[in-house]
Amino acid sequence: MAEQDDAEHDLGAYERRFRRSGLPLFIEDYTASEDIFTRAAPLLALVFLGEMLAATELEWPLLLNLVAALGGMAILIVAFGLLNRARGRRFLELPNDVGWPELAAFVLVPALLPVIFGGQWRQFLAIAAGNTLLLLLIYLVVGFGFIATVFWALSRMADELAASLGRLVRTLPLLLIFSLVLFVNAEMWEMFGTMPRPFVLVVTGLLFGLGLVFLIVRAPGLVHQLEAELNQGTPALTRRQRLNVGLTLVVSQVLQVFVVSVGVGAFFVAFGLFALSPEVGVGWAGTAGDWAYGFDLWGHPLQLTETLLRVAGGMAAITGLYYAISILTDSTYRDEFMAGVTHEMRGVFEARAQYLALRG
């Protein structure tokens, strides 16, 4: 019995390490009902009860809204209790196994409140879609250890930033020529200066999204390369485990690209302040934007405008896309990145081999 307790303690220690490393799917028998949504059950219960407000209407008097909210809460509690009884639990017991019936109730029951109290089917669809999106987000954050993955990537940020700057320096001549030519182009200023603000966000998001697509597409090859080097003599990774490793690699690369993009954007803000007079920027773009902040430095006028920030942000997005493509298409940069990741993950793969041997 003592040996069994020690083995279970060791297994728990290994599983906690996998979670801290952002690789919870390395845990055997890891299921959504027992390990993902059950851990998020308190949050789901809080949201479930909070959605009693879906029974209210802004046009109704305060007293009527209060009665409707209490009625909505009663419906939610009764539905929750009846589901518990049907699943063999006490009426108000918090589930320790959140399966498809509980998830379906979480999505549909609160969405029915606006239909019951106001016949609003559009609000029904909105609440059902919002609850479904929340479940998907929980599955990503908890199921794939997204937060732990981000912390793992941030813990490597100093080393990766130094490596990123080294790669950036090697690509700097071509990158600077490419970027500076675009930055001092009047058409670039006119395009970003006259573009509606929401469209600026959409265009910038499209550029970053395209870079993310490149990172995601190349991730499976990097995962197979990592597995071939580190996973020797142990069972092959499952598809879900490879997806978990791939997410870890993508998050690490995204943080690198983000840091480089922010640095380039800050450079172009400073470059625009010093190299371009306020009149030149306004002349190229035709506008300074909705706001402008002017000040003097060493007796010379400087002006920080919305248009300058727009153009610098656009250049940051374009540079980030270029950098994301270069670190994946250039074998030297890709091998350097994989060398750092391999060194960091070697211990996790060794722990997985010991964990599987202990379970066996």
C-alpha cells in the first residue's frame, strides 16, 4: 500500500510538471469531462447563475425586472437540480464529472430565458453562441494549458529575444531598406491616414493573421522534428499531444514576432518624429488624424499625430509578417529556434518517459 501511495504521488508530480510546462495532454487518460470542464465547473456555475439577467428587459420597470430576474434564477436552479438528480447526484451538488448533458444545459437553458420572458429568439441565439464560445475558450485555455504555455514562453523570452535580435540583425540590411522605403512613401501615409480607423485595425489584423497562418502551417513539421529527436524509446505522441506541442511552439514564435514588431513600431514612431516635420507628414497624408500632440525639443517643433502612429503600426505589422516568414523559410533561423526549444523540452520528454514507465 505504501508503494502504491508513493507511485501515485510520483504520478501526480509528473502530471503537475506537464501542466506547468503547458503540455497537459502528456497526461494519460486526460479527458475533457474529468480534467477540463470539471476544473472550470465553479466558473461555469457562476456564469450560469449570472445569466438570470437574460430574463430582464431595459424597457421594463425596475420591479418587473427584479421579479423576472428572480424567476430566471429559479428556473436555472430548478433545471440544474433536475439535471443533477437525473445524473444521480444531490439536487444542488456541483458536478465532479461535467459531460455532454451538463454542457448542453449550460448552453441552452440560460438562452431560453429571454424566449420564456419576452419571446426574443435573437437573444436566444446570441446567448447560446456566447456560451458555446466560452466553452471553446475554456477548452483551449485549460485543456491545452494555454496560460501555462504563455508563461513558459515568457520564461524563455530573454534568451529568445536575444536570439531574435541576432536573427534580426542578420536580416536588418534588407529589412531596413524594405521598411524605410515604404515608410517615406507618400502613398503609404495617404493610405493609412485616410483609412477609417476600424479598417486600420482590420488591415493590421490581417497582416498579423497572415503571419500566424505561416507559423501554424509550419508547426507540424517542427513537431515531428522535435519528436524524432527527443521521443526515442517511448510510445509515439498521439495526435492531441502533437497538437499540444505545436501550440507551445506557435505561442513561442508568436511572442518573438510580437516583440520584434513592437520594437520596429517604436523605432518608426521615433524616426517619424525626428525625420519628418509636421508639415511633411500632414502633406503626405492630407491629415494629421483626429488628434495631434505638439512639443518642442532642443528648440525645434515635433508633432506626434494619429497618422504617424497609424503608419508606424502598419510598418510594424508588415515587418512582423516579413520576420515570421523569414524565421520559417530560412533553414538557419529555423534550426536555431529548434535548438533552443529542444534544449528546453528535453527534460519534459524525459519526464514523460519516466511517467509512462511508472504507469506501466
